[in-house]
Amino acid sequence: MAPFTPVFFNEIVGGVPSLNPIWRFTPTLAPSPTLNVTSNNNFSQRALCVYSNVTFSVTKKVVGSPTTQPFDIKVDCLLDDPTDALPPITSDARGPWTLVHIAEVDEPLNVRLGNSSANHLDRRGLAWGVVGVAVVIALTFIGSDRLVWFDAALVGYLFGVIFAVFGVAYRYAVWLRRPSTAMLNRRGWDAFRQRKARNLVALPSLVTTHLLTQGFIRRRSRARWLAHQLVFWGCILAGLVTIPLTLGLFHFESVGQRADRYRVYVSRVGTLKFDAESIVGWFIFHALDVAAVLVLAGVFIFLRRRLRDPGAMAVERSGDFLALAGLFAVSVSGLFLTVSSMWLDGRFYSALNTMHALTVILGLMYLPFGKLFHIFQRPGNLGVAYYKRANDEGAPALCRRCGEPFASAQQVADLKDVLPQVGFDYSIDGGGNYQDTCPRCRRAQITLAQSVRVGGFG
């Protein structure tokens, strides 16, 4: 079976033509599969081959560039003879594929059999997830004095924490390797190292404004900012109480023979002493109730906005309500435990405890996959702030049409580097790139194109 010749074709996806290569080949088991291309243009992640319904893993490398891009190509059609006419390409999620033109090209291609990216796990993500789980288990064993102070009734919570840590570490590692995220992460660190002393001084202010007080939300809407603050600090307080208690890092012991006076221990180290009936004691024993009230207040503000604000309703997604429903369930079931113990003489406590544990564990398992994952993504915005500051101080990009500055030259260069990696090619025939056009000229070009299309507006 002779190898097939790689070919280019013009594809039309959703009515937009673009030049993309599609490859015909016989798969080989190469140790380092690489597709060498002469330019970083957008190309099809689909191939024609004698095999049907098989997926191959390929790494694309632009000649002369140090960067590589792994991707998968799925073979879903049959070609018995390289001399035969190519069969129609089946449609996929991106839309109909129409074959318009074919031209031979001379590019080396090495391919190995593999699984689709949807069917295999990221090795680096798995490694970070395993490391995170190992750290949690070690903290539990050491912090609880070799499980002496570990509460077996909280073992379900522990499994939830372990699952959440693994999922968050895995997804974060994968997220950091996405082209746009990897670029921002790299540029953020580069900007930080350029003026390390000044940036270290500015770090507390950035942490306060971007993470703690979230002033960027207040500038959009005071109601949204208040809701975010209530949910944020409620979740922080709940986490600071629940996770150390689950891992056995904290425990309480009575002081002497007094049943109303306690000391907080961090592993074996004694710390704060407090009276159970004092304000400090009440807050310590009811910290989770305070957290639940804060979260519920924020949830109600969010719900009011999403049910009454036309703008929020227009962009509503099911995952938004799922996150709010989860926070509501955890908070209400936790408050019911306090109601049962304080005013119902413990009636229904067992059932309520089981229901609360279930909501918390499911919430922890949902954390890596849902909307609340942005809690862990948000600190990355500190690097973006350094990147923006460096861009403001750097050379500007000049519009290719009007010659006026409109953005940072570094930002535009990074944009032109990242977009082809995610399937968007804005290069212009004859040289240049559409990203070198300022927003004002883009609007003007669209207007002129529309005028030509309809034969003028006059």
C-alpha cells in the first residue's frame, strides 16, 4: 500500500472560504510524529486515507519556528486508489465541507496511530492531579497526628476534597497549555521579571483590587459587585473552616476541667483559647452559619438580576443557574442542621446531616467542571495586569490603513501568533494581516464592503 500524496483544497465552512491543507497518507508508527508546514496558516484537522473511522495524532511544526501544535485528525471516509476522484467530505460540527479545488504540495508528513483528544487524558494534567492528591493525603496524615485527630465521620468530605483537588489541578494544567492562556501566562511572567522590584511592590495592591475587593466588577454594576463579594467571602470563610477540619488539621480540646472553655489546636500546636459563650466562641462555632448567610444573600441578588435584567437573561446559560442552585442547597441544608440542634432538640438531624454531606460532596466534585472553576483562574489575571502595564509602556502598533496607533505592538504580534493556533487565519493576500487594522478602519472597511455589495447606499 503506497503512501498517498498530500493535497491542498479550498474549503467552504459556513460560506467562508479559506485555504487549508488536507492530507492523504498511509499511517506509519513514527516515534516523533511531526507535520512540517511552511507557514502557520489555518488548516483542516481532517484527513483522507484508506482507513475509515480512525483517528490519528499529529504534531504540526512551522518550519523555522520553535513552536509546535498537537492536534488530532479524524478519518471518516474511504479512498481505495490515490488516482480516484476524492469522495465528498462528510459534515461535522463545524458545518458542511465542500471540496472546491485540489493542488499537489510537497510537504513531509509523519503520522502515528493514536486516540482522539476527546478520548485520552493529558499526561501533564494527570501528573499534577496525582501530586495534588498526594499533598492532600500527606497533609491529612501528618496534620492529624497520624490520623489521631481525623474524624472518620468526615471521610466522605475527604473524598470530595481529594476529587476536587485532582480535578482542579488537572484542568488547570490543561488550561495553562491552551494557546491563548499559555501566551498570556508567558507574557505575564516576562513583564513581571522586567521590573521585578517595582512589580513586587505593586503586588499587594493588585491582589487587593483584582482578587479581594474586585473593584473591576463594581465599575460595571454595584449589585453584581455586592453579590460577588457576599458569595466570595462566604465561600472563603466556609473553606477556611471546612477543609482544615476535614483534613484533621484543626481540633478543639477543653481547658482543664472547664467544659465551657476551649483551645484551638493546629495539629499538635495549641493556639487560641476562648469561652464557648463569648463572642469569639460563638463566631468560631457558628462560622459556617455566617458563611451560609453571606452566600445566600449573594445568591438571591444574583437570582434577582438574572430573572429581571434583560441583558443577563439574553446571555443566560444553564450552568449559571446550576452553580447558584448548588450554593443554595449547601447553605440551606447547613443552616437546617443548626436549626435542628438549637430549636428542634436534634429532630431530623441525621437525615439533614446526610443531605448536607451529599450536597457538599457533590459541590466539591462539581467544582473543577463548572462555572466556579473561575475562582482558580482568577489569580492568573495578576499576570495579565503586568502584561497590560508593559504593553502601555511599550511601542504602539500602527494601523496599516490610516497609520494611527491603536494598540500595543506586542499585543498585536501575540494575537497574530495565537489566532492561527486556534484555527483563525487573518493573513491578507499579498502580505499583511487583518489584525494590523485599527477598529475604526475595520468599521469603515465593513461599511465600504457592504456598500459595494448592495451597489451603494445612495
